[in-house]
Amino acid sequence: MQAFRPAVVVAIAALGVAVAAAQDSKEDKGEALQNSACLSCHDIRPIQTAAYDRAGWTNVIDSMIQKGADVKDPDKPALVDYLFRNHGPLPDGPGKAILLNTCTLCHDLGRVRAHTVSRDEWQETLEAMLNEGAMLSDQDFPVLLNYLARNFK
């Protein structure tokens, strides 16, 4: 087997770093737009609790632009993609409002969607969150647990 020359190894590593940086900058553009255009007028809570689909976020952004938000037309797709990915729609049902008003205080919806586990694991997760200070009442706990177990398994 022929060994790679050091220059080839360095070039491959540099290419990997460049690709990762390009991906990060694309993802960061939407967040940067949110932070500059959206959060200059209001805090993050209305965004965290909206859970719109792409069309919904597009309508909100258009409405905010009419009110003075500084978002250029070429930047709208990056902002819509970011908002959809991190604050996009959830299945309807009992527990959705609890998730939006409780879990999003610390987590974006992308994290919730990615945590697809069994009912028992959701229960362990919720109990751990209670130990971390989550504001979840005894009444809301089973409703949220049922919602998560049904929709994110």
C-alpha cells in the first residue's frame, strides 16, 4: 500500500475544514439575520412559541419587513430556513402548548424533534428537566409526556 504524501494529507484536511466552515456560515446566516433583524425589535419568545411552517414564517417575515425589519429579499430564504428548522411546526394535540411554553425556554424545537426515544426515555428526560428547574406542573407532566411519546418516538 502506498503512503500518502504529507502535502496530500494537509490538502485533504484543509478541504474538510473549508467544507465545514462553509456549512457553518450557511447555517449561521439565518441565525445572524434573526438576531439582527428580528431581535432588534422584540425578544425571542414570540419566535420560540410560534412553530410556523415555511409559508407561515414567510408571511411573518413579509409582515415584519412592512413594519421596518431590515431583511433584504436575497436573505429571506436563509431566514425562513433557519426559523423553520429551529422553530418550525409541531403536531397538533394536547401537550403542544405545554412544549412550546415550557421546553422552548431552554431548547429549540430542532432539539426536541431530534430526541426521538421511547416513552420511558421521555419520562426520564422530563424528570431530569424537572431536576434542572423546568417549570412543569404535576398536572402538565403526563400531558406533555403523552404528547412527546406519541409524536417523537
